[in-house]
Amino acid sequence: MESDLSALKIPSKYFFILAVFALINIFLIIFVLSSFVTPLASDSEQYLETAKYFNGQDAQIYPHRLLKPIVPFFAALGSYVFGLKPAFLFINSLLYFFIGFIIFKIIKLLFNNNFQALVGSLLFLTSYPMLEYGIAYMTDLAGWFFFALSVYLTLLFLKKPSAAQAMLIGFIAAFGFLAKESGGMGILFFALCATFLLKDNWAGKLKYLFVAGIFFIAPLSLWQIFIYLKFHYTYYDWYLVGQGSSAVYSKEFFRLFLKSLGATFLLSWFFVAAGLAKYRQLTKENRNILFALLPSSLTFVLWHGASSRLFFIPLFYGTAPLRGFSLLSDSC
């Protein structure tokens, strides 16, 4: 992993290419690809209704969507300027634009190769879940964004640990969870890194875990209490709803599982195979980091169903194809 943090600045050439690529994609997704999508999914309709609720309009209340208020709330604020649907697209467009740079920095931090970071970021931005579920009336991209951000901050934390950084990671993971459950999974990555990879004594490790834990749990608990008092609804209720629908998937589990897993990266699974073939060439530090990412990347098994957007928690699946670019460069 790159030790000189000052070297993490994205060179202007790569910044320009990534920025132009992201902007072109945003334009194509909104104005071209959207012409071929099916009508609004029930998720989208519910998120739009939730935004209307925050806007003070007459709206159908969906308590399970209010458990994740961040994106609908900011869409409601943005609706005063853009209108409701454009505000949703504007928020997700911003997240789409900036997540590419976060992924670039993560890859650069791990492998110290600008070209590898660039191509990996471009692959990430053009993956099927990003194109299908990213810039839409949904909240998945917010979850992926905050997960990636908390992973990046955790990698920086390992280089220069501080209580303030642990506090920030805990808060961002909580904020991400309130956007989409996947956005909070970075706290699990932080906990594993702080416990097993951080070079410190146990007193220091426990201090950082406690600080991050408090700033993660407190916002979630306060919001859950508010939702329960107002709507008598909890995450357990939402979990039971998902459990009730699991019978649909259980009948054709393997077909749906393989189909969704394949759709997660499509042809880019070639680079997963290439990356795994050169796994032994990774440094011990990077291997440990990938192992620490594994639990948070497999949390989709807690849910009842199969979908590429559930599997697409960045970085276990993300760094695998990115690592595949060792075919082009072995300086890792």
C-alpha cells in the first residue's frame, strides 16, 4: 500500500480523463439510456413519495423508506430549485461523478499505479449496477458512495490513526446507513482493520473502536427511536417484510443467484479471474486488506433475494477486477 500520502493527488491528465468520462456517462444515462428503461419500479415510486412527505405534500407514507431518509430528504430540499425528479437525478449524478475519484484513490493507495487506478475506475463506473441503478430515483448509489468513502478513510487511518479520523469514519458509516444499508458496511471494515491491521497496542485499538462505534450507533439509534415513536416501525419489521418475500427467490435461487452475480460485472469478470490468478503476487498488507473487505462485501447474504445491486457493495468485487489490471502493469 502506498506509504507517501502526498502522492495520492490525482495527476491532472488522469483527473481530466476521469471527469470527462463520468460527465459523458451521466449525460448518456439521463438522456439516452433512460429512454430504454422500463417504467418506474415500486422502489422508485416509494422513494419519490417519501421525498414528497419530507416536502410537506400529500404523500403515501412508507415507514421502511423513512428508515433511510437521507436521499429523499435532500431530494425534497433540491425540489425547490430543480423539481422533485430532477433533484433525485442531480444528487445521484453528483455521487456518480465523485465516486469515480474515490475509487481511483483507493486503487492508487493500494497498488501505487495511476494507470491501473484510472482503468479500474472506468470499469467501476460502467458496471451494470452503476448504469442501471445508479442515476435513478433510487438510493443504491448513495450506499455505494458512502461505503467507498469509509473504506478510503479507513485506509488513510491505518497510515495515520487518530481519534478524530475514527469519529469521522463512524459518522460517515452511520450517514451512509441512513442512505442505504450498504452504506454503513464500512464500519465493519474499519472494525476489522482497527482490530487486526492497525499497528498499536490494545488500549489504542479499543479507544478507536469505541469512538467510531459511538458515532456510528448514536445517529442510527436516535433515528430509529424517532421512527418507532412516530410510526411504530423498526428495522426488525422491515427485515420480516423481506423474509416474507424470500419464498419467491427460494424456488429458483441458483438461477437468480448466478444471473445476478454475472450481471454485477458482466465481461469484467474476466479481470476478476486475471486478478485471482496473480493473487499470490499481492503484498501481505494488501492481502490482509482484501480479507478485511470480505465480510462487509458478503453482507448481501443477510437479505432475502438476489440482485446485482445487492451484490454490488464496492471493493471486494471492485478490487478483484481492478487487480486484474496487473496484466497491464506488475508494479503493485
